[in-house]
Amino acid sequence: MKLSVVLLCALVAVQAALLAAPSAEASGLKVGYYNKKCKGVEAVVKGHIIRAMKKNPRVGAALVRLVFHDCFVRGCDGSVLLDKSAQNPHPEKEAPANIGLAAFDILEMIKADIEKKCPGVVSCSDILVYAARDATKILSKGHINYVVPAGRLDGMVSSASEAQAELPDSTFTAQQLIDNFARKNFDVEELVILSGAHSIGMAHCSSFKGRLTAPADQITPAYRNLLNDKCGQRSNPRVVNNVRDEDYNTVSKYMPGFKSRVRKIRDLFDNSYYHNNLARIVSFNSDWVLMTHKEARGHVHEYADNATLWNDDFGESMIKLSKLSMPAGSKGGIRKKCSIVSHPLH
Ligand code: HEM
């Protein structure tokens, strides 16, 4: 009897603890969070992003990747934006997994503008989430159009080794990717949905080294030859993720059947990643391995067949990504500049 009472109490305590435990999702986030605190902030971000992408279209893809790399490490807290300092010589930016990250200067410019308007109010992490949302909408020609909540605080911690441990690697197996995403509460379908972001942007050849010699059942030999040509031209150059963004002459030479798919405008954000994956013309091992897993493969087919479904599901998954919160007990605040910890503790 005594034992059963103890057991019952323990059960109640565990249940209470589970209820009280902070979820992986940030609490207190709200759509329109700045409506009263800093009116028009979303319009300011959008204006900057439109101008920046007109000047340099590469900015869009960079922002989409940046928000993923921010949110997967310590939640969406702007930790990836911090520069190295005397106090922190190895921030996230230094992690090999963060090779090629860009668009930091744009975010800093937006932040400076917003600071003039509403000093100490808008976090860098919120600016990044808004900016990635706007870039996604522009690159998808309005087809991926989601509403994100805000109210995040900027973190104080940024560690290269933590980023390296948390971010997925392009050499991962399907199971390693699934486990990596499961740690953030993302399932196999969401892994497949978010991987669709590789329909845009570029990658260093070092990020897909293994693919240059992979067998024909893993990569279409004509595409492998194209990548080898591109990668042999300089030391570790960058190559477009989507063959239809490649230059016409190279595609004509290696993949004449794809000539009609080459586009004048790069980085159209759509479900072409899934068609490419089915045709074995994706750059990363981590893309191809999705085809080796039954459930993941099913979703690749599903999203290849239904562009609208992918647009909607991608938006949903980006909202979920943007809600990943800082580890429980972390300190946060509003930085003055996105690259430096300057804020008082909240
Ligand atoms: C599933 C695991 C993933 C792996 C292993 C992975 C890996 C990579 C790698 C290695 C690069 C190229 C970096 C370089 O060499 O410069 C890259 C580029 C990119 N990734 Fe991923 N990624 C993953 C998921 C995602 C997700 C979830 C998103 C966004 C939702 C994303 C968006 C992008 C974009 C847009 C680029 C191009 C960036 C640019 O052009 O600047 N990736 N990814």
C-alpha cells in the first residue's frame, strides 16, 4: 500500500514536471508582435530585402539557409549572427558546417535602420525570421507565403563546436539526418519538406566531394561529369544547387536533355528539388540519401507530384522552425548590433 502511494506520488510529480517543462517551441511569440511596439517594422524589413535582392539575387538563398542555421542551434536567437570577440574567439560562424553563410551585412543594415526608428525594441532574431520569410516569398513568386510570429530575444552564447554538433552534415546517412531532425522535434516528412530548400542557392565543391566519384545508381553520370568540370576549374568554387540555374553552355555540353529547363532567372523557389532528386541530379549526399529511406522516398514522390502542397507545407515547416526556442534558462535581450552582444540581461 505504502509503495503504491509512493508510486502514485512519483507519477503525479513526473506528469507535473512534464507539463511544466519548457517545450522546444518558444512561448510568448505573437503574430504582429511589433504592431504597437514598433509600428511598420515588417514593412521596413521587406523594403530592405526587396532592394537587397534586386542588387544581389544571391541574398535570398543565403537568408533562407541562415534562418535554418540560426534556429537549429540554440533556437532562433540570432546566435549565428555574432562575430568573434576577445570574450568569444570561436562563435558559430567559425563552424565548418557554416561554410558559405552570407547576408550578415544586410541584416546589420536593417537592424541599424530599425534602431533609429525604435531603439532597443526589435531583436536581430526576429529581423532574420522576417527577412527569410520575405526572401522565400520573393523567390517563390508569392507561392510560399506564410505569417510568422515574433517576440524572440537575442541570445548571449554562440559556439562553433555547438553549431557543428547540432547542424546536419551533407555526408550524413538518411538515419543520421532523421535523428538530427528528430532532436528538434521534426519528423521524416518535415526533413523532406525542408530539404526542398535546395532547389535554390549554391554550394562549395567541398560540400559534395563524395558525389564527384559516386556510382551511377546514386548520381546521374552526366550530372557527375558536369559537377567535376565545374569543380575542376578553380580551387573549391561554388556550384549552383539546381542544374536548371547552371549556365546554358555547360548544360548543353553535359546534359543536352536539360537545355530547355535552364532558366534566365536563378533561384526560383519551387518543388523542382524533388524532380531533381528522382532524376539523381542533386548535389549533396544528404539529398540523395532521402531516396534510400522508404518513408522519405514516398514524400519525395508526393512533393514532386504536388507543387502546391509543397508550397503550403514548406511555409508551415518554416513557421515551426522559427518557433524553436533558446535552451531553458538562457539569457536573452535586444542587441544594438546583430554581430555583438551588447544588451542588458532581460
Ligand atoms: C537536411 C539537412 C541539410 C544539410 C545536410 C544541408 C547542407 C547544406 C550545404 C552543405 C550547403 C552548401 C554550403 C556551401 O558549401 O556553401 C547548403 C546550402 C543551402 N542550404 Fe542546406 N542543408 C540541409 C538542410 C537545409 C534546410 C532545412 C534549409 C532551409 C530550410 C537549407 C537551405 C539551404 C540553402 C538555401 C542553401 C544555399 C545557400 C546559398 O546559396 O547561400 N538547407 N546546405
